[in-house]
Amino acid sequence: MLDLINVSYDTQIPNNVGLSSDKRVLKALEKWHPGYINWWNDLIPQNFQESMVYLRTAVSVDPKGWAKFDYVKMPEYRWGVLLAPQVEDRRIPMGEHLGEPAWQEVPGEYRNLLKRLIVIQGDTEPGSVEQQRFLGLTAPSLYDMRNLFQVNVEEGRHLWAMVYLLQKYFGRDGREEANDLLIRSSGSEEAPRMLGAFNEETPDWLSFFMFTYFTDRDGKMQLESLAQSGFDPLSRTCRFMLTEEAHHMFVGETGVGRTIQATCEAMKTAGISDPYDINKVRDLGVIDLPTIQKKLNLHYTLSLDLFGQEISTNAANAFNQGIKGRYMEMRLKDDHRLINDTYNVLDLDGDKIIEKEVPALTALNMRLRDDYVKDAAGGVGRWNKIIDKHGIEYEMKLPHQAFNRKIGVFSGKNFDPDGNLVSGAAYDQGLTEWLPTHADGDFIQSLMKPIHEPGVYASWIAPPKVGIDNKPGDFEYVKLHMA
């Protein structure tokens, strides 16, 4: 009887899927493993490969106690194949197969669509590690460096999760797709990552925090939707990935919050009340609030593009076929088929943004995006409480969904962050106030000085309220081995 809770370490690849008795898949994964390690070693700056990092590693998929913390060298981290426990007699929760037993094998007629969804999800995981590859060199503390590396190793494990599905269920095609996941590279001209947001640079730590808050939150929404899948191995894989993903968004939300806190504390100490007195604020060695808002605008709008077109027959097909559901599908009070249901989507009528009623099946991307917007607003509200607590008159805001879009009905249109259509000249002029400029980037880079002393933090970021694994403030989260 397979132990579906605890992780087995009897093969090179830790797992709870019985790899030791699945020789074909084990051999395929062992063949893929050296290429993965080469990719990892090429990616992380050499002077961190020998450092001991205080990381969590999954030892179980029991939500009550699934991880252990210990020092490990990153190349020796035990990346594993972990699926949430199988739900007995699980049924497909939506679409034309509603109520039928969940599939344990890939239905032939849905093979290509399933494979494409798994490949796209898999492609985002190494993409984000590639984007963040140099951030360790400018970490504002050992605590933050450790969090970066924790995110990195877990994104690597999420790549393994998708590669396992490709290798086990998609034969030769799957093996080729798994190899291609190591060939594509973020920002590459010849073989870029599949989604635009994963080809952008992550040049500084504020970008990293915004990425982990906004873009990893898109990952959460996609994983929640795939966790509804009628293909049970994909559902179980995504359910466990969500357990790890929560920490990534925590890193983003608290990172931005601590950046805002350092700015507000420095302003208060210096007696500066005007957040728009940018040069005076920057002279304090912190990042001014309007520049933080610009970074928010950029990463939020890039993340909105990840949801695709507002109206999508592909999304409708995936739902109808029981392959990908909605966010929290089981909590929704409808027939889970959507044959006669409608949903309001944003559209353009000349120069005006309007709401248009369309068949709910075709509006699934828009619905997921709406769920994302509500979810993302929570952290922004908490950031504003930090500002308000310091008595500074400023409010962080999510820009309108029409602003700075490259995909969907608003793509290439000149909308400002309030959702007003403006002239090309006004748009060009406003961009310097709405999105980070090269000068903003240069200033932020000037603050990116590494801090290697335990318990010490760069001027632009406040210490966390509590340590990882309840460790004290001066805990040495990374024992550096500097070549």
C-alpha cells in the first residue's frame, strides 16, 4: 500500500508517488536530473552554491506538519515529486463530465489541451528563478536572502512537479516537453519563456517583492483552477503546490510592507510630512512612496496580462471538458455547467469603458481576473494601514484594469491609472509619473547594497516582526561561503 502522506527518500528523487516501483518513470526522471542540476548551477551565482541556507524541505504532504527546517547547500536540496493525498471517490466538479469519477489517466481526446496547460504552468517556474538569479548579490539582510533562496528552490520543485506529470502521462511528447523546459530561458531572444511577465527583468529587491506579491498571486489563481481538474494527478499536484505558494506571497506582501514601513519611519524621524518631496525622502536612504506606487502599477498590470483575453473559447473548452475549473469551484452556488449563465465583462464602446453581459462560459478568464483583483486588494489595504499609522497622507492604489495593458481589449490603448482615455501626448507625459523610469531604477539600484551581518537590515527596509521558524532576530539564516 502506497504511503501517500509521508515522503519516501529511497530513490534519488524524494516522492510520495511510489517511484521505486515505477521503473520507467524513475529512469526518465533520473535521466532528466543532471540537466536540471546543470541549469541550477548555471543560474545561482557561484558564491552561494556552497553556502549553508536555512531552508524548509517537504517531508510529508500532511498540512498539519509537512516541512522540516535545516541548513542545506542549495545544489543538495532534495527536490521531490509530491502530490496531495488522493481523495477517495473524487468526482469531476464541473463541465459536461460533472459528477463522473475523476480520471487517473489522461483521456485521449483531451491529451493535447492538458499537456499544453501543464507545459505553460511548468514554464513559469524556472522562468521566475531565472529572473531572480542575481538578487542574492544585493540582499538587504540574511533573512531576505534566505527567503529568496526558499522561493527559488520551491519554484524548482514546482518545475519537478510538472515534469513528473509530463514524463509519467505523456510518453515521448512529454519527455521532449520536459527537456524544452530547460532550454527556454527568461528574456532569451531565441527561446524566451512562454508568458510575457516571465521575460521581464527583476533588477532589484522591490521588484522581487512586487513580483512575489502580484505575479505569484496569479500563480495561486491558476493553481486553484487547475486543482479543480478532472485529471486527478494534476489536481493533487496543484493542491500541494498551493501549500508552498502561500509563503511566496507572504514574502512579497511583507517585503513591500517592510519597505513602506522603513520609508514612513524615516520620514517621521526627519519631520518630512509631504510624500511627494521625493528628493528629501530619497536622501534618507529609503524609497519614496510614489516610486513604490509606480512599481506596484507595473507589476500589477503585467500580472493582469497573464489572465489572457477577456473572452476565451479555450477557457470555455477547458472548463466544459472538466480540465480546468474556476477559483474555489466547490464553493460556488450554481450548476457548475454554466450552459445558460451570463457574466459581465469589461469592454470598449468607442472611447468608453462599458460592462457587457456575455455567456459565462466564454468569460472564465475575466472571472478569474476579477477574483484575482479582489484577492490582490487585501494586501494593498494592509500596506495603507502602515502609512496611515505613521500619520502620512498617502494611499497606495491598484490602477484601473485598462491601464498599461498588452493583452486583451485594452491592449495598446492610452488609459491612465484612473481608467480615463487620454491623448497620446498626455499619456507619454504621464508615464513618468505612473511607471518606473530609468532614473527611478538607478536610484533603487543605488540602495541595493548587500548586508551580510545577522540581524542587520539595509536602510530602506524594516526588520520583520517575527523570524522564519520563530528564530530570533539575529539568527544566521545563511552561513555564507564567499569564494
